[in-house]
Amino acid sequence: MVAVTKTWCLTRCVSIAGVPPAPTLVAEATRRSGVVWVGSPTAAPTLVWHLWHDDAVYVVCGGSEQSLPALGPTATVTVRSKSGSRVVDWAASVHRVEPGTERWVEVAPLLAAARLNAADAAGLIARWATSSTVLRLSPTGVV
């Protein structure tokens, strides 16, 4: 007999019914996860560290940071539990956070604080501005 957990039922049962997962499930699961899988129709899912802030995932990629294949205007985010089982998949709209913008000024220091084992913590944000990309992945409400 298979035990059906609350998380399993919320993600699988809701998806089977064709209804997107509740925004609170997406937010809570993603916020608690230090890493997520990000993919698109043209790119295989890649494991990335992230920051959940302002109801979106923020990812730093490129340069000396983590590698992420080019994403189009949309992506799929998969959140897994510590045991590796899938908690929730959600569709995201992808937007670049431009250096110097209001959003950059708000998010870059938060990302820097969340970044573990940075080689040059003091110059991290300046390096990101010149050689990396910060992406904002916002839930679209679609599974």
C-alpha cells in the first residue's frame, strides 16, 4: 500500500485535475528549497541555487557563476524534496534584471548574502553586473 502524503496529493492530485498548484504551495515549497531545476522547451533542466523573493525565483548565471542554458520568455521550475521526490512543477515567465535598476539594487545584495562560498564576496555584485546575468522567474499560474 502506498502512503499518500499531503504534499503528494496537493501537487499530483491538483495537476491531474488540470488545475495549477496553489500559489501558496509554489511559494512555500520554492522558498524552502535552496536549489531548483530550471528548464525550457529547448533546454534540459539544470540544477541551480536561487533566492525566493517578492514571489519569484532569482538566479545568477553566467561568468564565473552557475551555468544555465539560454532560456526563452518562459521556463519550467521543478522543486524537489530533500529525498529527491518532486514536490511541485510550475511555469515561469523569465525576465532579466538589469544592473542599476531599482529591482537590481533591491535583489543583488540579497543574492550576494545567499551566495555560499563566493571567492570574492566583496566584489561579488560588481562582478555580476559586468559578467553575469540575474534572472527573475515569476510563477505564471500554469503547471
